[in-house]
Amino acid sequence: MVERGTATIVMLAVVVLGLALCLAVTRAGVAAIAGVRAETAADAAALAAADMLALGRGPDAARSAAAQTARANGASLTGCECSGPFATVHVRIVVPALDASAHSTSRAEVRLSASR
């Protein structure tokens, strides 16, 4: 024997489950986007640092360029190692919606070739 109102409770459970699933998918999407933004910021910062090294401006100018480029991409520079022809940068993007942050590391190499 089916009681009156059972269908309402089942539908309410289905709606709640659907909302929970939507929230989980949204959080996963926000996290994925933050990760890609961190990777983009790290790549750009590493290239900016390598550019300064290629121009012979030194590690301090490379760090400054990396920090400025990271900020322009919504990230903060958490580390920058510029030695020889290599620039390795670490960036962080805060994701307030998740109360978390995304991190990424990128490395660029300066290859100077003789002009023809």
C-alpha cells in the first residue's frame, strides 16, 4: 500500500540530489579553470623572466618582470629561480569561491643562436 505524499518526498530527494550534483560539478569546474589560469600565469611569467635574461638584464630584472607578469595575469609570484639560461617560476592564484588556491610552476630556457 502506497501512502499519500510518497511521490512528493521522492521528488524532493531527487531535486536535492540534483542540486548537490550541480554544486559538485560547479566546484570542479571552478577548480579546473583556476588551475589553467595558474598555468597560463606561470608560463607568461617564465617567458618574461627568460626575456630579461636573454637581454642580459640579470636575475633581479628577470624576477621583477616575472612578478609583474604574474600580477597582470591575476596571480602572485611565490618563487623565481633565474640561473644561467633558465628561468623557473612558481605562481599562486587564490580561489575565494573554493577557499583554496591553485599553484603552478613553469620553466623557460634562453637559447641564444648566432645570427645568419
